Amino acid sequence: MKLVTVLRSFSFCSALLLAGASFAAAPAPAAATSLPLVAVADNPTAHPNFTVRVVGKGQPMLLIPGLTCPGAVWDETVARYQKQYQCHIVSLAGFGGNAAPASTNQLLLNVRDQLLAYVKTQKLDKPVVVGHSLGGFMALWMSTAEPAALGPLVIVDSLPFLAAVQNPTQTAEGARPMAEGMRQQMRQGKNSMANARQMSASLVTDTARVTQLARWSVASDMPTVAQAMYDLFTTDLRQDIARIQQPVLVLGAWAAYQQYGSTKASTQAIFEQQYAKLPKHRIEMSEAGRHFLMYDDTTWFFAQTDAFLKQNAVAKK
């Protein structure tokens, strides 16, 4: 898969590929009803692949970041919703300066299962799940595994099967050799602030944000990032999302790669194709935002999310 070809196809895919390229380049308010919540002490040893910070009160909301980002990527989102929602902000092990997991074997599968267990042990009643990039994929995967466990989903610039962006007939098995090569390159490469800034500049427009994203990238554990990329490229949810029962808002980006031939219509068509089996979903495309839509198109992001959450508020039992 040539990087420039992927850039022309889809901004999310290119964002993650650029992240891999950077590493390998080195020599070798919504009106939701507040629900009574039962306070349960967290047991961090039960979920070694992530930590959680809880802020606010009301209906539970689980916020999952993307590749190399800690939970702090959601700070502005939490500030907006913490008066209506009890925000459970996830930081994945190995990303953004967080300690690496003891093992990367079946990394994202372990994250999925531990997150579902966290929802159960914390007695979170159909939490809203907001996921960006890898976090959006994780929200979909959790929902396919246990369709009744979660509430409405907000998926920010993510797809059910990353490897099929260029070739819709691609399979998880067919993508495995390419994914393995990428994993090996990333494990052996070295990231630098210069490379990370170059990559981040394609994902967000504000220079201060570029610097912050680059710092998180450099602080991330490379074997963990490599394994996460491998798992994303070899896990196909396109058929499995048919099991998801709750409404889903999908927010997409395309503008960053307009210069390579992408259009809003062509990018939306990719989203529509990948989400075709999802029963209750709506896809909205940002006009100008890059991959980090909550940063680049903040007013639009909140307007879309506010309206969706208000329309799909979980009724009080």
C-alpha cells in the first residue's frame, strides 16, 4: 500500500499511516436525564491496559482517545458535558506518556474486554460512548461484543475496517502481511519531535495543538503503538456492526487531503460503504476539520453531538 494513494483516499487512514511512517522513517450540553449512580470503588488492577479519571455527575459517558493520545485529548469535551454527564475518561497504557502494558499480546482485544468489564463493575447504565479514531473503533467493537451494554455512540473519524479504505474487498487475512511488515518497521524505528510534528500537522490546524499531539506521540511506547496499528489493520467489523442496537452518530473528516484528490462526496461514500450494515446510524462530514474534529471544527462537533445526545437521551428508569 503506497502512502500517497491512501492519502488521496481517506484522511483517517492517512493519519494513522503517517503515524507509522514517522516511526519507521528513523534509521532502522445535552438535555440528558440525570440517573442515580451507585458509587463503586475502582480496582485498577482489573484493567491494566488503561486508567480512568472520573469527572462530573449524571448519566455516565465513557470517552476513549485515539492512537498515542491520553485521556486529556477530551478535556474540552469533558468541560462541556460534566454538568450533565459523569465522564469516565480513559487513558490507554503506553499512549501519551502512560506506562506501557506488561504485554502487547492481543492488545486491543484486551482493552475491549477490560472496558466492558469496567462498565459492568462500575454499574454504568448504558453509558454514552464517545470515541476518536482508535477510540471510535473500540466503541464499535465493544458494542458488537455486547450489544445491550452501551448507550448511544459518537464515533469521531473512525471506520469499522481500516485496511479496506483503498480496496473494499480486502479481508483481515489478506491485510495481515502488510500489517505485519508495518508492525516490524514501527517496532524498530525511532520517533523524533520533528517527525512527530510533521505528522501532527496533517491531523490538526492549530500550531499549539500540533505541538501537544507531537509531544504525546513522542512520549508513547513504540511497541504498543505498533501493536495497536496491527490490530486495527487485521480486525474487520464491517459485518459485525449489524449486531449494534443503539443509535450511532459518525463524524467524518476529509478536508486535509483535498489537495490529493479527496472530496467530501468521495470520502462520505467510503464511510457509507463501511457502515452499511449498521442499523441505526447517521454520518455527518465536517466541511473544514482535520482528523481531530473536536479541535479543528469545535462548534460543529459540539452542535452535532449536542443534538444527537438530546435526541437519544437514555430515559430514567
